[in-house]
Amino acid sequence: MARYELVKRSVALITLTNPPVNALSSPVRHAIANSMERALSDPKVRAVVICGENGRFCGGADIREFAGPLRGPPLIPVLEAIEAGDKPVVAAIEGMALGGGFELALFCHYRIAQSKARLGLPEVTLGILPAAGGTQRLPRLIGIPAALEMITTGRHISAQEALKLGIVDQVTDQNACETALEFALKAVGKPLSPRRVSTLTTPCPPDLDALLEAATMQVKKKTPGVMAPLACIQAVRAAATMPYSKGMKRESELMATLFNSGQARALQYCFFAQRTAGKWTLPSGAQWNNSKPREIRSAAVIGLGTMGRGIVVSLARVGISVIAVESEKKLLENGRQMVIGMLERDAKRRGVSASLNLLKFTLSLQDLKDVDLVIEAVFEDMALKKRVFQELSKVCRPGTLLCTNTSGLDVDALAGVTDRPHLVAGMHFFSPAHVMKLLEVVCGPRSSSETIATAMSLGKKMGKVSVAVGNCPGFVGNRMLKPYLDQATFLLEEGATPEQIDKALEDFGFAMGVFRMSDLAGLDVGWRVRKESGLTGPDVDPKNPPRKRQGRRYCPIPDMVCEQGRFGQKTGRGWYKYDKPGDTNAKPDPLIQNLLETYRSRYGIQPRNISDQEIIERCLFVLANEGFRILEDGMAARPEDIDVIYLFGYAFPRHRGGPMFYASMVGLERVLERLEHYHQAHPDVPHLEPSALLKKLVACGSPPVQQWREHIKTMRSHL
Ligand SMILES: CCC/C=C/C(=O)SCCNC(=O)CCNC(=O)[C@H](O)C(C)(C)COP(=O)([O-])OP(=O)([O-])OC[C@H]1O[C@@H](n2cnc3c(N)ncnc32)[C@H](O)[C@@H]1OP(=O)([O-])[O-]
């Protein structure tokens, strides 16, 4: 777990060897302790260099160990022996020094970084704090403001920034280890005391209280209800106001409050879920590690609406040449200008030049004959999409992959009109596509493993979190969204207001409640879909009882809001009112209150007081319930995939872990009991009926979420 060598006859080289990121697992901590002891007691050794194998210094503590009891030597005493020793120790940082890895470097007397290395204390993103002295040592080295920013955000910084801040002593374009060996020899004989960070005094700004107060306000606003950043601020305060040893004690007390918290468990679950989600499988046995993706050098995007434009930008900025297609000259010109503007702004922000030379704009599908892959992003209309796919089938060379950005239509029906159904898949981006990280890769029953591998790998190349899902209406994300939105409108009927529902969801952790979010997204799209599917408008059968469709409860309030021309922020009115169209400041609207009162009295509904607890339970348990059904149907491979979709596509609060993890934290038994209760009260809402899988898991003793997969013995797996 660490290699010990004597090099240049007098330097001990300690190499951490724990692939893939040289995490500080128990055997690694052991090995560091033993190696340091050996180096310090060997008279031949005059200096020490610590580096990591395979060009990666250290990714920090082994997060997997957090779930169990501490085994092996605790980290801090191991690191203290490094600093206390009488021989200079140099950290040779290649790749990354993160979390405990960065703290290890801070205990060394000198730090040399390779120019491409990244450094940071990302513990806050895992619901904890840098408790191996990070909160006490970094402020001593670089001052309170810079340390506070790094510790409370978890931001990774470049080697150059680390040099500027005074964290590293030298940045090299060469091998950091070689440079560190030379550096170590020169350090021999120089006094070590000034190099021991624990002995430094934290430079304390005169306005410390105001600074910490501002930081507190900022994190409360940015991440309401999240504990770790607040604990980080308290620990940094200790670095400014207490001697080192007392500060270390305070750091450890604060860590104890976080370590076993539900938030830390949720955030650490998210870390692993995100990595698990990329590991797709197909019923054929093909999977992520046995299928080769094709390299995509050129692509085409059909349709330059909001989605199409975002997809063009996502492709072009990773160096893929893109042909963008529109049906009319005016739309094409408009799309061209918007795409160029977006790419230029994006390039400016990233400090690179815009890749405009990769773009071509055309009105003719004939121009697509040689591209490697096409993403169709036309209007959400099956007949139109089928025409496009038929045409593509004729025009594109036989090997071109044909993908659709549909947000819920049948991908296999589109595959069926082409001459290459095995090369068809869904690539469902989320709006705005160049910003949102989620990509649902929809595997049709005929999609080949190469097609899925290519779509998944292209997603990764574009910086997306790609999740493979099955081909069912709405796929995973939008299929679950419907019952969630339904519950919100049913609660309105029963007596709640949009403000009350939004507040309950925002207090839970969502950045925006369901109605504010709908106003932002625009209410007209859903209205059009409902009209097209005969749920509202002239096609509704007049014999239908009011507030019912196909025997199920139906809430027409969203239709009534749209009938008044209230389409959300863009019209200055929706569930809320705004000062002007496009404004974002939502204000309660008495007209909506009137509409709700009139509606309730028309249908004889006696409004009742609805608690925040009921709002959360009905909205979120029904969401998880649909997630269980999706798992039962084999449309998602595992609960982690569903959670990742909700974290990255629907802004589910990360410190709650995602809808499935949240259900497991509440307790499956309780979720089942509440769903049964609500279903009894609302028997005409089938989504409230507990799913078979939920019942089965409860009957099996409610295993942790990571074990659900073993219980999902589906015969219908589509993944
Ligand atoms: C105790 C005192 C306080 C100290 C606290 C800490 O240090 S807290 C820690 C603070 N540190 C952090 O928060 C850093 C967390 N890590 C990262 O941010 C990134 O992994 C990376 C930037 C290091 C490499 O990115 P990349 O895209 O090249 O690679 P990738 O992301 O795909 O990961 C590859 C594999 O390694 C696995 N794995 C990774 N790290 C750890 C770990 N620490 N542990 C265990 N496992 C870890 C990862 O799950 C995956 O496993 P799989 O799926 O193959 O079985």
C-alpha cells in the first residue's frame, strides 16, 4: 500500500500504491506510519519525498471506510509524525491532492506540484469537514478569506492558483517526483520550524466577525438547511481565535456532529451513486466494460429550438463538428445567431476561443449523409419525428447512429421506421441542454450495445452524467414527475395554496417549489400535451364526470390557469404574478386565490388546513412509489440510477440523496404506511397505491438501498 525506496543514496521515497486514487485506507495509513518511522530512524536518510503511484498523489480518505467502524491507525497521528520529524519531507503532487490527500501534503514541510495537478478540500460535498487538520492548517498558511472559500465550497484549484495562494512552493511542468527529490536534497540542513504549519499564526483580518457572518449568510442562502458548510465556518473561526491544539480539538468535535448525520450519509451515497450510474447493462449481457463505443467526430442536430441549440453548443465545445438543420430560413438564421452567441459567451467564460469553425448551418437533410451521429430535436410530435427518421434513413450513410431527444415518446416506434433499428437510441437532454448535466440514454429493445456504449460515452465527453434507462412513456424522470405534479395540484384543490406548497418543498431543500419551477419552465407546454392527449379541451368526452379522466382523479386547475393566458414568467403571470413578462420575482396573486376559491365552491370542496408534513409525504412518497414501479418494470437498473436522474435533472436536494434514498432514510415501513393511508383517503389516485416492490422490500426487513437490486427479480428487465 506504500512502497519504500532509498534513492540518490540519501532520500527516502514513499510511494502510495492504492489504485485508482491512492485513497488513505487503513493499510495505506499503516504503510505511511511504518515508512516514516523507517525513514526517520535510518541515519542514511537525510530527506523524505512522498508521492502517489500512477501520477495521482492522493484522493483523500477512503470514503468507503466511513460506513464502518474505524480500523487501523487514525490519520492525524500518522500525519503528525511527518511534521514533527527532524528530516525535511516534501510532497510531490501529481494528478490530485484532495481531502485527506491535501491534508497529508499540508503536514509535509514542502509541497511541489506538477502543473496539471488539482488540489482541494472537497469534504464539504460529502457532508463532513476536513478533519485531519485542514480547517486549522489551511487558514494558517493562506489566511482566513481564501481558506474559508476553499473549505466551504470544496472547490478544486489548479497548481498555479495553489502557488499564487502560497500553498505549494514550486510548480513544475516536469515530473513532480523528480523535481521533489532534487528539492528535498537542497532542503537538508535548513531549519524546519518555520515549515511546520501548526506553529504558524493565522493571519487574522480585523473584520473577522463580519467576514464569518457574511460567509454564513452566503452558505445559508446557497445551500439552505445543509449542515456541513456551517460547521466548516465554525472550524475556521477556531483557527483564527484558538491556539492550534485547541483548534484541532474543536475541528474534531465539529466533525463528530457531522460524521454520522443523515446528510453525510446522503451526500456520500450521491458520490458513489453518480459513479455507479455510468455502469450500464443490457439484457443481452452487454455492459459498460465489455462494449466498445464508436468515436464520434461529426454530428448533426435537427431542430434549433431551445433544446437543439443547447445540444449544438454541448457538442461543439468538446470539439465535435456539428451540422445544424432547420426547416425554414428565418428559423435557421435565428438559431445560427443564438448558437454563436451562446458559444462565444461560453468560450469567454472558460477563457478559450469559441469553436465556431466546427459549425455548419443548413436547410437540407441531404447535407447529413456523412455524419457519424444525428440527434433529432424537433417538435414533440410522433408523426413529425417519424417523417424525420424515415428521411434520415434514406439520406445518412448506413452506419450513422440516429438518436432522438424526445422527452418521452416511444424510441422503438422511431427505430421501426428506419433501415437500422439497432443504431437508434434516445438521448434525452434536459433544458437548457448546454447547462444541465443529466442525459437519459434510452435503450430501445433493438438498440445495439455499440449504440448504447456510444451514446453513453458521448454524454461523458460532453461532461454529462449519463444514465441508461428503458423505453417507456416519459422514461424515468418525466414518468415520475407526473404523479408528483398531480399531488401538488390535488393539494391545491383540497385547500393548499401554491405559496404554501412551494414553501414546504423549498424548506425540504428544493431550490424552487413545484409551482415556481413550473412558472419558470412555462405552463403552455404541458397544457398542449394534455390537449393533444384528450385530457382537456374540445376532445374531452362530455359524458366524463368532472375532475375525472378514465376513472382517475384529474385536476383541471392547471388548464384553467392556462386558459387565462397565464403561461408563467414569460407572460408575467402564471401560478404567481410578476412585475413584467420575463421577471423572476414571484409574488402571490390574489387572482389565483380567487380562482381556487371559486373552483372549490363550484365543486363543493370544503377547504381544509393542510400540514407541511402532508405536502412532503404526498409529493415525495408518490415520487418514490413510481420509482419502485420503474424498478419493478425494469426501466431503471437500480435505485441509484433513479436518484442520479433526480439529482442532476430535477434539482432534488443532494443532502437528501434522491427520492429512493430519501424513502430508505424515512424508513420503507413508514413510507408504505403513509401511502396506504393516503390511498385509502384518495382511492381514485392509483399512483398512491403502494407498489408491489415497496411491499416486498418491507416484507424482507427494509434492506438498505444498495441491496434492493438483489430483491428486484424482474423477468422484464429492459436494462
Ligand atoms: C478523516 C479526515 C478527513 C478526510 C476526509 C476525506 O479525505 S474525504 C475524501 C475527500 N476526497 C474526495 O472527495 C475526492 C473524491 N474523488 C474524486 O473527486 C474523484 O474520484 C477524483 C477527482 C479523485 C478522480 O476522478 P476520476 O474521474 O478520475 O475517477 P472516479 O471519480 O470515477 O473514481 C474512480 C474510482 O475511485 C473511487 N474513489 C475515488 N475517490 C475515492 C475515495 N476518496 N475513497 C474511495 N473511493 C474513491 C470511485 O468511487 C471510483 O470507484 P469505481 O467506480 O471505479 O469502483
